[in-house]
Amino acid sequence: MVTCPPQVTAPGILLVISALGITALFALGPGAIPWLMVAELFLQEARPVAVTVATIVNWTANFAVGLTFPYILKNLYPYGTAIFVVTCVLFWLYLYVYLPETKGRSVEDVTEEFRRKVGEVPPRKTDRTAS
């Protein structure tokens, strides 16, 4: 059986370059947000559990999007991506309102701010060097 090699066309090359570019830009931008947020919002003692939870939630959401997207696209064509746009906008608004700015602040300051917001009294600072 004789097979013909696939034709390399300019649109095909552009498609591959675009897919690689989007993947690279996503990895450098919003793809790292779950891990950056965990590193900036949790104390060292809680970080391993927080990273575990963030990873599970992130991969579960990725799996759900990948699993449901063909059905959503089929049933909502040509507006199949609208549900994801709305979800992204809602999450962005939520984070804009509730996520504190961490630039130039210690993790302890951010943790204390969260405790004040929920009404929990910050823990007393003790001098560990005194005996």
C-alpha cells in the first residue's frame, strides 16, 4: 500500500506555531496562578496541604473542561465558549474584590488580614528566645 506524505501548508504551520505560542504564554501567565497564590497566601506550615488542594482542584477543573467541552460546543454552537468567558469574568471579579494585594507584604501580614476579615483574633506573638 502506497501512502502519500501529508502536505505542509502555510495555514498548517501557522496553526502549530499558534498552538505552541498559546501554550507557552498560558504557562507563563495564568497557568501558574494557583501555585503563585498558594506561595503568597499561606504560611510555611500550611503550604504543603494548600499546594495539594490547589493542584487537585486545578487538575479536576482541567479534566472537567476537557470532558465537557465537546458536548457544550455541540449543544451551544456557535456560542460554546461563552460559558467559559462568563465563568472567567465571574472568577476575575471575585478575585479582584476578595484577594488582597501581596506586593511588599509578608505572608504573616496577609494571614493577619484574612483573620481580621473573618473576625478571628490574631495569635499573640511570643518571644521564643526567653526561657
